[in-house]
Amino acid sequence: MGLPNIEVIFKALAASAIARGSRGIVALVLKDAVHNGPNVYTDPSAIPQDYSTYNLNQINLAYEGGVQPPISLIVYVEPTTATDYSAAMSYLETVKWDYGAIPGIDAADASTVATWIKDLRDNKDIKSKMVLPNTAADHEGVINFSTDNIVLASGTVNATDYCSRIAGIMAGTPLTMSATYQVLPEVKDVPHNTQAQFNTLINAGSLELMNDGEKVKIARAINSLVTLTATKTADWQKCKIVDIMDLQHDDIKKTFGDNYVGKVPNDYDHKCLLITAINAYLEGLESQMLLDKGKNSVGIDLDAQKLYLQGQGIDTSTMSDQDLKNANTGSFVFLTGTDRPLDAMEDLTLNLNLN
């Protein structure tokens, strides 16, 4: 079964995390008379030029990216007569993508898509994110882009026409960086808010563009989450932190599925091999400066194991911790641990004293 290679696989994933996380996949949903259905582009020069002028501009906006361009673009085209985006949503549940946008979407459809993306993340274990205009979804999977009256050389557009650009920036921002203060050089101006107004908007979960007097940039790279809990803290509001957590989720889920499911006996010794491999992966992410050093590890979840055994009618009242670890848990593996993604510098406090 090649168990000694599992740790190697996890270590390789950690070593390549920065490279893999530097360029994400953008999914765009458009309505057009051509190229109906899914289209995948990995080279901007290969994009057909017979899309409508508006749609071709949206594709190019997404491909501008941030620090880097997206690694690829999934363009799902609905017919112009489509009354909703159900076909696109069904398809996007079956493929991998990081950030999505639906140019020209109206408020009612944006609300529907927000509910869908929440379901993907919360119930279907699909960790994609969607940039939606003026959509206060209160969720880490929805970026609420809320800047209207964006002045370009070609004219003025609203948030619904610029979500593609934001999705491209997010997908092209390396995991070691934040998109906060990412400059959009093509934007000439945006509404001028005071610091207090920006604070109010940001605290309400809005991703805003700001004019600092010289250039237009992203004020703070956040998602729409505003309701914090014991399990969803303020860290979950940062796009960078969520991207790192999503990378870990996908790496561990895929490696477990490819190398463990149906292949490995579910006894204590083999659980320990899995734990050792995951911890080696987390240590590798620490060395890549994606996780805070010394604060990341997993182990057997004794509480979950106890509940499982009790559900099987087993008396756990006299079992020691080691007995619980050794217990047969059927096909279930219960792990728990700590995880501390590393943020980027964004806030400075400097006190200078005059001598």
C-alpha cells in the first residue's frame, strides 16, 4: 500500500504550496450567443474574439489578475435567453475553481448565487469563493464588492461590471501576500469616502476601492463575513487567511481520498501514520511562511471517538485515553488540532518620541 510514501506526498504538497497558491483559477459565468456551455482557457491569446464586446472585456478583466494572472479561466456561457444561472451552477459544482464572478448579475440572482456558494462550502465541502456586487452575504465564501461609480478611461462602471477584475486579483495574489492595497492602475477614480466611512463599510463586510490621492487600490481584502463565532473568528474575514485554510483543506482531503480511503486498515497504528503525515505537511507550511511556527498540529479527537463509541452502545466510562485511542471506530477517523495561518502586514502602529 506504499504507506511510507504518504508522508513524502504530504511534504511535497507543503513544499509546492507557495507555487500552487500563487495563481488560482477564475470561473466566469456569462450570457452570450456563442460558445454556450463550459470553456477553459489557459492562454489569453487563445480566447476567441467573437464574444460580445461586453463579455470579451469581462474575460480580459479577469485575466489581468493581481500580482500574477490567474492560472486558468473557466468561462461558462449561458444562452442569452437563460432566465437563471442554474446550468452554470450545476457545472461549477463538478470542477475545481477558486474565485468566481457573474458580470451583470442583478440583485435577486446575486442573492441566489450567494446562497448556493454558502451551501457549497458549508454542506458540500467545496471551497470556492464568489465575488458578488453589493451582496451582504455574511459569509467567508462571498466577497461583497460594493464600489460603484468606478471611473475608467472608457467611462464609468458599477460594481456589477467589475467583479471579474476583483476575482482575477484575488486568484492572482500569492498566498504569502494579501490583496489589501493592491493597485488597479486602469481605474482613474472612485467615490471619495472619509476614513470613518471606510471603517463603517469595511466593518459591514464590504470590499471597497479607495483613492489615496495618487492611485486607486483595494482598501482591505476582506470577505462579507461579519457575524463572528467561537469557530469563525475575525481571521475568517481575511481573504488571505481563508485561501490558506482552503488550500490545507483541499490538500488533505485529496491526499486522504487518493491514498487512504479503502486502502488502509483503520486501527490506531495506521491512524498514527496519518497523523504523522499531516503534521509533517503542517510543518512544511510553517517553513513556507504560510502558518505560524509551532502552532499547528493534529491528533486523535478523543471526545469525538467517545461519542462515536457511545453511539455504538459501548460503555466508555472506564476507558482510559489510550483505550479510547485504540478503540475500533469502524470506517471513521476522528482528528482534531490547532491551525494558525500567517497573515500579511496591513496595520502599523508607530509611536515616535521627541528627545
